[in-house]
Amino acid sequence: MDDIDLEQQEPFPVDRDGRRFRGEEDQPDGDRKMGCCEKFQQSVSTWMLPEHDRSKYLERANCCPPPIFIILISMAELAVFIYYAVWKPQKQWVTLDEGIWNSPLTYKPERRQEAWRFISYMFVHAGVQHIVGNLVVQLLLGIPLELVHKGFEVGMVYMAGVLAGSLCSSIFDPLSALVGASGGVYALIGGYFMNAVVNFREMIPLLGVFRILAIVIFVGTDFGFAFYRRFVINEAGLNVSFVAHFGGIAAGMTVGYVFFSAYNKKLLKDPRFWLCIVAYIVFVLFAVLFNIFLTPVS
């Protein structure tokens, strides 16, 4: 083996004490520049997780694959809205009437024996304001939630809210029709609200207060408009139930509480998980029996 001439080699860059300077490849993760995806993930962890869970989340975080469930469900709802607004005869897009009321997807009390309507109503919306409001909220809230908790958990909470919404409506407002994804949207809101309350002490105090106040103001305003449209204006035609909002947020505060407040924990060993699941199943069974034997709808 040939001898290596050390004098001819390019010297390592050193400081005045003889210590080698670090190159970019030697920089620790905390010193290197973060990309756009990493910055976004860090912001998501700050909004969604208590401090002790953030490092574990950031170790696993990856923008690929993207939050598939909430994006696909939003695209499906938008596609159905465009279908009824464009290909079905409508006078305007602001409020759809004949097309959606005759749709096989809409929940109608006299057609409740068609069981798929208890779920499919989420794809049908009554106008531009309705569809835009639901899509904006579920995307703004659903995407960060799905990045942290993954599609299965978010999908379970969302669909639990959709089903709870239609079942609550069939019990407490049995003569009203139902359209829109508000049950699922409110389930996400309810789950996120419980996350904010449970982890309040471990979050940045000002951020925790802002999250809770924002949810309370939004929900209060939306319910206020719903009551106004239903009981003050009392427009002619089919009444659209607002009880689904209550069912959705109740599902979010139970099922969503378990999924969204316990990051990186085994749910099957958590007694809260079984308590919430059993409570939800009991409610569903009661609602099914009510619709079969006790409903006032002829």
C-alpha cells in the first residue's frame, strides 16, 4: 500500500482551538433548515398535541400519504352537489329544492325503511352556503386531525357523527328531512373540543383559551342561525332538521374524545374506549328499535 502524503491533503477546516467545523452533513436535526412540510407538521403538532407527545409525532410525521379520508369524502360531497346543481333542473345554485328532495340519498322520515339514507344524506347539500360551510370546516379541522391521528380514527369519528345525527333526528325531530354532512363535521368539532379541554394544562395557555373560545363561538353562532331559520322564519316546504348537529357533536365528544385525546396509546387497553363504544352501540340499538316500533311517522 502506498504511503499517503498528509501534507498534500486538503486540511480539515478547524477553529482557533483546533476543533473541526461541522459541515451541513454533520448538523443535528435541530440545527438544519426545515422544509415546508416539516414546518407545517410542527405547526400541526403545536395545535393538536400536548408538549410531551410532539416529539414522538414529529419522529413519525410524513406528508406522504396525504390525509386521504377527509379529502376523498369532501370531493364526493362536492361532486354530488355539482351533479344536482348542474345536471338536475334547478333555478339557482344558492338553494336547491326539487332535485335533492327527490334524491335517493336524502333522509326522509317516510322512507326511513331504506336504511342507507341514514348515512347517504351526508352527500346531499341544500345550497352553496351549506356545502361551502361544511367543506371549509371539515377540511380546516379534518386535515390536521388526520395528519396526527390517521385516516381510520378520523373516519370512525366522522361516520359515527353522521349516523348519530340521522338517528337523533329520527327520534327527536321525526317529521323532518335531513341533508348535509353537518353530523360528521360536528363530530370532528366535538372531538377536537374534548382534545382542547383534556389537554388544556399541557398546551400553551393562550392557545388553549383561543381554541376553546373559537369552538364555542362557532357552534353557538351556527346553532343560533339554525334555530332562527327553523322557528322564526319558518319557511314553507320541507323542514330540515338541525338535531343532527346535536347528535354529531355528542358523538364527537364521546367517540372522538377517545380517539383524539389519547395520542400514541393502545385504545383496546383503555377502559374509556370501551365505555364510549358501548354507550354509542346502546344508543344506536335504541334508535333502531325506536324507528321500528315507536316512531310517530306513519
